[in-house]
Amino acid sequence: MTLSIRRKVTLATLFALVCGFTVAGILAQRSLEQQELAQSSRTLEVRTNLVAYELRPLFLSTAARSAVPPLQSVVRELGTKALARITLVASDGRVLADSAVLEENLPTVENHRTRPEIQQAMTTGTGTDIRASQTTGERTLYRAIRLTDDDRTATVILRLGLPMTTLELELAQLRRNLMLAFGSAFLIAVGLSIWLARSLTKPLSDMAAAARRLAAGDPAAHIHTASRDEVGLLGDTLNQMADELRAKIDEVSEDRSQLLAMLTSMVEGVMVLDYRGRVLQVNPALERMFNVTRAEARGRQFSEVFGHPQLTALVSTVLTTRAGQEDEILLSPSGRCLHIEASVAGGEQENEACAVLVFHDITELRRLEKIRKDFVANVSHELRTPLTSIKGYVEALLDGGKDDPETSAKFLDIILKQSDRLNLILEDLLQLSKIESGQVLLKREPLQIGAVIERTLAMMRPLAGKKGHRLIVHIAPRLPLVNGDEERLGQVLSNLLDNAIKYTPEQGSITVAAHHIPSSAQSSEAKPESVEISVTDSGIGIPEQDRPRVFERFYRVDKARSRELGGTGLGLAIVKHIVEGHGGQVWVEGNLPTGSRFVVRLPVQPTGQPALHPSPVPSR
Ligand code: ADP
């Protein structure tokens, strides 16, 4: 059983008090008893001397003795006066007279020779004793003196017995008073000790409660002590300590939350490992990159979590050489490309950061790089083809072809066509570059998209007619206005229609449709109100894997065919830039049973909003 400090203090104080009071009581009682006894002894001595004085005439002479009344009656009378038992004992121990015994009973009284006080008086002249009287049965204080007559022939012992009853009664009374006094003092002491224990332990228990609240995370927990003693000092020190602790915790948690905010908002993946390669920390970007959760990864060996041989090798090198490393890895099946920078943090113990790996997703960078490289290669190739052709025919002409008018006319015609093609490519490239560099400003005016479609169709109709295509138009009535650049949107439509005509064998059908798409906020991504324009053909179609790439510069599904049909490979790239410059989207789908469907979605001008000023086409 554990006792509280208050109980311990109270019990210890009470124990000390009980012991103290008991010892004090015993000592006080004993000294009072001795004092009373000494007092009684002195009184008895005086009385004995007085009685001896009274009895002396009985021993002066035989003549005098005959004149006094009988011994027994004198003794009895003196006994009454002296308030004590008086006994006269002969030198042989025989009782001559006794105030406590009737005269007729005197012969039956036991011989007193062996009584201690009588023996002492016989030898020394005086004797004292305390004991229970055999004659009266009371506890009695005896004093005996030896009396001798004038001629020293007869010796008697005078003994006075003072019953202790009165003394004992007085002592009992005294004891009671003492008990009462000690009892009252004890009760006061108990009260005081409880108060003392309480006042001593109250601040301590308050401190314990405040410390518990502090431990439970209550920031307002504070120890209040009124006392200015050591306990008060302790309370102040604890308060100071708690304040400092709180400030430190605040600082640490602030640092931690800033660090967490940084880690959480980073687009780069971050992973922290200890010296054994156990994962200590991963950030949300890394969770997304590797499709693992923080809970799954933390505390586990990184190779178990990620299982990428190249990454495992990199981490092993970093942990063994304790030197920073860099590498690039490819994730499958996502095909994402990650650049890893591994640096050493230096932790040598468990749960201490030893290596920090930062993962940059460079998939987009690599894609753009590839596009750029492809573009450069494509431009060179596209320009070289007509140039080589021109050069070849010019050389042929110089080699004698010019002498034959028919051949030279044919060669010059080819040279003209190739020059036109070169010109077309350069024009398209120039336009694309202008759009990309933001030099082309898109006008923003409310447009009836139906009218734009009709105008473009009128322009393209002869071209379609040449190949015997059927042109079908479905324009929904009351289409909302689109905020855009009429000329550029017309170019989008003509590029799409031109492709549809080009890539559809003769006698095909081409459908141009436009309808309204109301805004929807139900799905996860809210779609704004827009107008959808589609150009569908029954032509050769585009294989599914090529569809996302046809909007890239110079990307052509069938290069030879495109070139043969006079394509530059830049038409759809221009379309995409213009549509996105209008805040819209463009994509291609397959058409059943054959052909393609190009879809352009343009946002509708918000009602009541004035037409916007021209805006540059975003560069990409
Ligand atoms: P091009 O000048 O070669 O037509 P584009 O950028 O307009 O260049 O088109 C890119 C490629 O997309 C074309 O080479 C062709 O392979 C494919 N393509 C475009 N439109 C169609 C279509 N309507 N049907 C089939 N293929 C198409």
C-alpha cells in the first residue's frame, strides 16, 4: 500500500506526539507521586514526633505511669487526632497498643517483630516502609521510631501508619487531570499536525496536478503557490521550466510544421533513409511517384518497398561510400523518367537521417527534348527534301537537259512545285513560330460560330468537290456566341477540312457539326459551357497510338503519303495552338467504321460580359 505524503506526515507527527505525551505523562505522574510521597513522609515524621512527645510521659517513671490512663485508650485517642494508625510494639515484637484494634483483640494481633520498619527502628532508631497492612489490608506508609524510658530499661517502638488511600485518590485525581490536559493538548496537536501536513503537501499535490496537465499537453497549466518557502521556490522553478519547455516545444513544432509544409508542397519526391537503408520519411510527391503510402514505407527496408534494381544499387553505393550520387531511372509500367540526387546526411544511428534522396520527375523535360530533337531533324529533313530535288533538277538542266525544251519545261515545273512546297513549309513554320513566341494576338470578339463554319465550308467546297466528297453540315440552331478571333478559327476549320479532304479517298463523306455543351458541375472536374465543333470523315483514319501525337510538329502517320498529298506536317500543330489560345481543347477520335473525328471545344462567352481584348496565344 502506498501512502500519500500528507498521510505520512500526519501519521509520523501523530506517532511522535503519542510517544511524547506518553513519556511526558509517565514522567509527570511519577514525579508527582514521588513529590506526594515525600510530602506524606514529612507529615508522618512530624506526626510521629508529636505522638512520641505525647506518649513520652507514659515512659518517664513508674509513678508517672500509674497516673496516666491505660495505654490502649491513649493510643486510640491520639490515632483519631493524628489521622493515622498508631501502634506501640514491645522490643520483642509484641503489639502493646494499636489504634486500629479493639483492646480485647490486642492479644490476637500478630507479632510485629519481622515488620521491616520495626526491624529498622530497633537497629537504627527510625524505620519506614510502604506496603499493604496485614491488619487493615490498606496500602499504608509506615514510620517507626524507638522510644526508651528514662532509665533506659524499657524500649518500645512507636509506629505510625498513614493509609495511602487519600494519597492514591489524590494521585488518581491528578492522573485524570493530567489525562484531560494531555488529551486536550493531543487533540490540538492532531489538528495542528493535520493542518501542517495539509499546508505542506497542498502545494505539492497542486504541483503534481499541474505537472499531469502539462504532460497531457495543456498549454495553460500553471502551478500557483502562495508560500514563499522552499515549496514556493520549487513551484516557481517548475513554472519557469514549463515555460521554457513550452517555448522549446512551440519552436520545434513550428520548425516541424514548416518542414512538413515544405516537404508536402514540393513537386520533387523526397525520401530519407537511415544508415541501414530503412525508410524514415517520404513526402506526398514520392508517394504519388511510386504509388506507395507513407504508412507502408516507413520503417521498412527501402529495397522491399520500391523493388527497383537500379535504385537499390544507387542507394547501396551511397550508404557504403558515404558520397553523393546522381542517376536517372525509368519507372515501369508508367514510363516516367526520374532524376535522382542522393546526398549524405551523415546519421550513424538507427532512426537518424543518413541519406536523403530527391526525385525529380523529368518525363516532361525528356519528352520536350525529344520533340525539340525530332523537330530539328524534321525541319532539316523537310527542307532538305525539296532542296535536294531542286538541286538535282537544276544540275540535270545544266548537264544538258536545258537543250531539250520538253525536258527543261518538265524539270522547271518540278523545280517550281518544290519551291512552292519549300515556301509552304517556311510559311507554316513562320506562322507556328509567331504563334509560339506570342507575336500573334488573338482578337476576342463575339462570334456566331455557325457563320464561321459556313464561310470556311464555302471556301473548301470546290476542293472537296474535286474529289467527289459529300459535305454534310449539322449546325444546331441558337448556338451561344463564342468569344474569339474569326480569322484564326476559320484557319482551324480550314486546316481540319483540308486534312479530311486529303486523307479521305474519293467519293467519301465529310460531316461538319456544331452543338452546344451546357456547363456541368456534377462530375469531379467542372466543365464550363462550350460549343463543340467536329469534323468527321470516312477516310483512312489514324491508328490509336498515333492519335495523341498528330498534334506535334511534323508528326505524320504516313510521311510519304502526307508529302505526296502536299502536307507540311504542321497543320494540326497550328490548330492546337490556336484552339488552346482560345481557352479550348482539341482532340481526335476514331470514326466508325472508318475515318477520323476531330473535335474542337470552345468556351462560350459569358452572358452580359463585354468582349475581351485581344490576347496573345500561349507559347509552349
Ligand atoms: P499534314 O500537313 O501532313 O497533313 P497535319 O499536321 O495537318 O500535317 O497532320 C498530321 C498528320 O495527321 C498527317 O500527316 C496525317 O498522317 C494525320 N492526319 C491528319 N488529319 C487526318 C485525317 N483527317 N485522316 C487521317 N489522318 C489524318
